[in-house]
Amino acid sequence: MSDHPRIPIAGVIGSPIAHSRSPALFRHWFQQYGVRGHYVPLDVAPDDLETVLRTLPKAGFVGVNVTIPHKIRALEIADVISDRAALIGAANTLIFRQDGKIHADNTDGYGFISNLKQYAPGWNASSGSAAVFGAGGAARAIVASLLETGAPEIRISNRTRARADALRAEFGARIVVYDWVQAGNMIEGATTIVNTTSLGMTGKQEFRVPLDALTPGATCCDLVYTPLKTKFLTEAEDAGCTIVDGLGMLLHQAVPGFERWFGHRPEVTDGLREAVLNA
Ligand code: NAP
């Protein structure tokens, strides 16, 4: 090894990965805080994931973010797992420790809650029932974090009901499952409503759940951020709800990794949003 101090390197592993906004996000923070570091997108096939993860620390990597399709496998490969990653059953942030161990964390739930706190300041999870559309990977993090922050009841509706039933079996009695055809009824009286499906995303099917039962004043969040203002959010705003887009979650979930890898706790600002949107 050379005597020169290495500039720490982190990255994001997925496949495909070219669309990822994370490199622009980290670039903005490096510049804003004058932090020396690199952050690179890594397109890795599932069969190569373990070999790559065991090799990266030898090349100066201090950790990586993990995205589709590797979030579950990364947790299996890790040597040490945070409580919240274990609860969610997937990892999105890996820390390569000095002792050679891989530490897996999941900051998606943290990012989701921090986003709501920033952009819906009056929001309070315990104020009433939550309603969650979808029961995929992202929904697990949302449900876990809503339970942790005090939601008294979480109603879940998913096209494939068995996945929603599995969340109820795992997370317990505060979860109530609705058939997908009843998804519009599920929102009645709910104070927090979240779309965790990919419906409404550019290139995917439209979000068509009827929203007539929305309560004005409820907080509605869409995890989809392309487009930034989805049809769900537009209709929710028209119904008098507070709306929060999905970009803030992406930005906030990156905060713990940046702090851990580069030693500076960064902030999510309007300037960061602009930089990431314009990248
Ligand atoms: P996933 O595990 O593949 O789950 C996809 C979800 O969408 C499932 O509930 C699925 O239902 C539902 N869905 C897909 N097509 C549908 C259709 N035609 N009709 C009804 N439901 C449909 O994906 P994920 O990782 O949970 O991600 C979900 C979305 O969240 C994506 O748009 C992703 O980009 C976004 N996301 C955003 C952030 C952020 O930081 N803002 C973070 C994570 C994810 P079935 O179970 O029936 O297939």
C-alpha cells in the first residue's frame, strides 16, 4: 500500500444503474462541503455481487448503496446487520469496516420519515390510520418506519394480495389488509396515505385508484419521483391534502451513508433537489 492517504470511494450497485441520481447527489455534497471523495455507479450482475462486495474494500471503497435487484441478497452476504435492516429484510447501505466485515443497514424508512418531517412539518404518524398502496420491497420499509413512529393502524392494499397478507403476518395486528379492488375505500379517514407501487411512474401504468374518499388535510406521499408531481399527488392536492413527492426520500436516505463514509453529516436542501433534478 502507498503512504499517500487514499481518497475514500463509495458507490451505488444495481443493474441497470445508468439512470441512478445518486452520483449527482453525492457530487453536490462533495462540492458543497469541500469533502474529498468519489462516488461511482457500478452495474453488477446478481451472480457477481458477493465477489464484487468482497473485493471493493481492497480497492479503497468504504461502502456502497445497494439498489434493485440486490437489496435482499446484500443482506444475506453481510456479516453484521442493523436492527432496521433485519426488520425490513433488505439492505440499501453497506459499510465496509476496517476489520473486513460488511455491515448492512437500511435507511429507506429513515429517508421516508425525514422527508415527511421536512416537507409536511405538521405531520404526525400517530394522528390517525395510515393507508399504503403496494406491498413490494419499498412498502416493507415504509410499513416498518410508520409502525416505529407510532401509526396506530396501517391499511395495506396490493394487487397481489398474498404479499400484503405476508406483511400482516410479519408486522402484526396493527396491519389491516384490503383487497386491491377496495383500495379506494381504504383511504377513508386515513391521515397518512402513501403510494409505494410503481404506478404513475414514467413508462409504467397509470395510477387509477379512486381517491374520492380522501380526507382534506391528510398527508399524501408518493414514492415515485419521475414525474415529480404524479397524478396521485395532483389529485390529492386538489382534494385539500398536503403532498410530499418521492425525491426527498431518495435524498434523505443517502444522508447516513454520506456521514458514515465521508465524516460529514450533509443536509437536504432546495439546492440539492435542483442539482439532482437537473443532473
Ligand atoms: P417492487 O418490489 O417491484 O414492488 C412494486 C409494487 O408495485 C408492488 O406492490 C406491485 O404489486 C405494484 N405494482 C406494479 N405494477 C402494478 C400494476 N400494474 N398494478 C398494481 N400494482 C402494481 O418495487 P419497490 O422496490 O417496492 O419500488 C416501488 C416504487 O417505489 C418504484 O416506483 C420505485 O422507484 C419507488 N421507490 C422510491 C424510493 C424513493 O427513494 N423515492 C425508494 C424505493 C422505491 P404486485 O405485488 O402485485 O406486483
